[in-house]
Amino acid sequence: MQYKRTNFLVNKKFQLKFAFFVSTWIFALSMIYPIVIYNIFEFFLKNIGSATAAAQLSPEKIKSLEGQVIFVLGVLQLIFLGVTFILTIFLSHRIAGPLFKLKRAIDDVAKGNLDQRIYFRKTDHFVELQDSFNDMVQNLSTRQRDRDH
């Protein structure tokens, strides 16, 4: 029988917060392009309206402006990618950091260290894993002591 996923929100608080952050960031970045393009069209509409301005906007001048617009949009895209990359690293650290600590602690317990406890920062995700892990190790330690006595 093939496994079917029935619950997509396994950690509702984290998943909704993460989805909201990513969606908000993408929305904010995507709104900058229409504003830039709108301003470019406004510039052309204001300047092409007069006959003297139309004479000043030769095909070469328009081609030059087109190149400048493409350059500005390219630079904006690189800035957005850079900022998104940096924010993603910081956000993923709050996810990967606790999982990394948990893996190291599990490895220590597997080697027999039942005194192992983990503590996450207040801003880290998955604090409930910290509590569950610490409870599990405490219970294992208690059982071990009871067996030994």
C-alpha cells in the first residue's frame, strides 16, 4: 500500500509563519517592478506629448533609454536575489541550527551519553523537539538507573 499524505500542516505554527514570510517577501519584491515600469511609461508619455520632445527622442535615443531601463531592471533583480539569498540563509539557520543540534545530541545518546540535553535559542524553531528530546533522555536515564539498582 502506498503512503498518502493526509496532513500537510504537521507543524502549523511554523509552516504558516514560514509561508507568510516567503509570500510577503515575494509580494513586496514583485511590486517594485510594476512601479519602475509605470514610472518609465509616465516619463515617455510626458515627454512624447510635445513635438519638440518627440524630435529629441530619436530612435537612437530611445534605444539608449531601452538599454538603460534593462540595465536598471537587471541591477534591481541582482539586488533582490542577493537580499533574498541573505534572508534565506538567516531564516534557514533558525531551522537548520536546531536540527543540527538535535542530530549531534542523538548521536551522543546513541553512544551512551544519557546526560545529554539540548537547548535552543528563543528565536529558533522546533522548541517542542528540544523538550521532547530532553524528556526522552531523562526517561531513558531514569530507566537505566532503575535497572542498575
